[in-house]
Amino acid sequence: MAKKPSYIGTLTAIATAERGGYELFKAWASSTRDTRLRTALNTVAVREAEHSWAFEKRLSELGYPLESAKSKDANEIVKLAGSRSADTKKFHALGIGVKRTTDSDDQGDRLLSLLSDTTIDSQTGELLGRFICEERDSGRLLTEAYKSLQRRIGYKKKQVK
Ligand SMILES: [Fe+2]
């Protein structure tokens, strides 16, 4: 049998995290009353699910099928996402709309480091490249959804006065 690729752990972590992401954004989409936000959340949820499946498929092709394991942290944030808490609070829990404190919070650098392993085969590299770009786009989509929500909240408050 061929030597185990060094990036199996990375692929497993992504497949698992993206599954958790799907649960989170789906739960949030189901609980929000804001229809415009729901559209954005559903888009991200579908992307997360597709990423999870794509990485699980690649792991199977490489001969290392995914063994599902859930993290406790993921369960907590899914609970918050599906709760009646304010949408703004949920954004903040994901780090959107809050000031970043350290450089390590830089999503772009974290994602790019996924390709630092020079032994990654081209098919897996292609998948990782698409994943990185879509994750960044989802980040932009969520940031825009947050700003739009804040504008609508501000507008409603002005009307109440
Ligand atoms: Fe994701």
C-alpha cells in the first residue's frame, strides 16, 4: 500500500468542519425572521454542505474514508445559531462585526496555509483552491449581510423614534 499522504488530516478536518458549518448556517437560516439574511445564510449552508461532501469524496478516493466526529464547540455554536438570540449576536459569535485583536485571526492567511504542503496531488490541490476561494466569498457574503442587517436595524430604530 502506498504511503499515507501527509494531508489526510487536513482534508478530514475540513470535511468535518464544513459539515458543522452546514448545520450551523441551516439552523440559523431556520431561526431568523429576516428574509434577506435567510437567503444569504442558505447560500452559505449549501456551500458548506457541498464542501463537506467534496472533501469526504476525495478522502474516499484516496483510500481514507471519513470517520465522523463532532466537536463540542461546534454543537454549542449550532445551538446558538438555532436559538431565538438576535442575529447580530450570532454574527458576533462568528467574529463578524467585531474588532479583530490579533493577526492570527486573519482568515485569508489561515486558508492559504492549507496549500503550503508541497506534496499535495493536483486533484486535491484543485479542490483546495476552489474551497479557499469559496470560503473567502462566503466571508464577503456574510460581512455584507451583516452590514445590510445593521442598516435595516438602524432604519427601523429611526422609524420608531
Ligand atoms: Fe466553511
